[in-house]
Amino acid sequence: MKRNDQLQLNQRRTFLRQFATGAAVLGAGMLSAPLQLSAEDISSPDVLDADEWFKQVKGKHKMVFDVTQPHETMPFAWPKVFLLTNGQTGTPEKDCGIVVVLRHNAIPYAMGNQLWEKYKFGEMFKINDSATKAPATQNPFWQPKPGTYKIPGIGSVQIGIDELQADGVLFCACDMALTVFSAVAAQQTNQDAAAVKKEWLAGLLPGVQPVPSGVWAVGRAQEHGCSYCFAG
């Protein structure tokens, strides 16, 4: 291994060790002991395709929505509003390029219902079912029933992830967050961290691209001409 490669690997290990040990980053009470992760644990083959994936960002008007928290409907309503209001000013959807970056505490939105049920994402990430007010057991923005979401003065809006994807919206998920939170879940359920990480990657929603990190993706989106919008 070349000296520079070894240096980068050591820096990644140091960063991850510090990041994983800081329980405050993940929320009080989530860790009973510091996580032990290797550089191999944070390597997902699919992230190697991320730079190529960003070439899909097309159109004259482009925006990246940076989603760090499960901020009610905002992470999904704002991309829809961007499309609707561009339409009002004469810009068709094909001329709008939108990237939604799901990272940090918003990472469960990138995954399917089976993982929500098994790992109790509603409890883990403080996401409540809008109807029952209890912790959600399913991804509320994956294939929602018609009429689930309404905007006062506008009416029903289609802001499910699958619905936004049909409008051309691109979604990606922070692999660093997947690594850390899956390790937390593994620790809490006495499982192997690498096995849980593999399960979470396999459980990503169709069309959701894993990226090395959310901040990496925000940077790449802007390099591809996207303006920045913080979305919770």
C-alpha cells in the first residue's frame, strides 16, 4: 500500500473511532459502550458508483435538499414545492434536477418497512406515526396511501419517496450514518455489526443510492450545479 493511501486509511480509522465514541453525536443513551469499528466496516462496494450516479442530475434548475433530521413532512414536501412552483413559472419537471440527501438522523427514511419493524426505527430515531402518535413501525414516506399528505390551501400532495422518484427526484443515503447506526443497533441486539450493516444496505429502498457520506453528497451535488437547501 502506498504511503498516502496508508495515511488516508489511518485518518479514516481515527475519525471513525472518535465519531463512534461520541455518544452525544448519536443521542444520549444510545450507546452503552464505545463502538469498535474497523476501516473495512465503513466500506460499502455500492458507494464506488456514487460519482457516476451524480451524472443523472440534469436540468436547468437544480437543487440539493440536505436532510439531517426527521423534520415532519419538510424533507419531502420541499422537493414537491420546488417542482410545483417551477411549473407555475413555466419550467417543466424535465428541466428540474433534484437531489435529496438522507443523512444522520434522517437515515431510516432510506430503508424499507421490514427494517423499520425489526429495528424499531420509530423509537430509535424519535419518529411518530402521524395517526397514532406512537413510534412509527413503517416508513411513512414509502408508498403512502392516496390522500395521506395535505397542504392547507393546496390539498393532497404526492410526497412519498416513490412518488417523488416518479417525478425525477433522486435520493441518496449516507453510508457513514448507515455504518454507525447499524453498529449501534447491532450492539443493542447482540448481533454482528458487519452483518447488520449488510442487512441495512440490502434493505435500502429501490433507487436509493448509498454515498460515502452525506456531506460528501452535498458537496458533489453542488459541484453538479445544485443550489443548496437545508431540509431539517
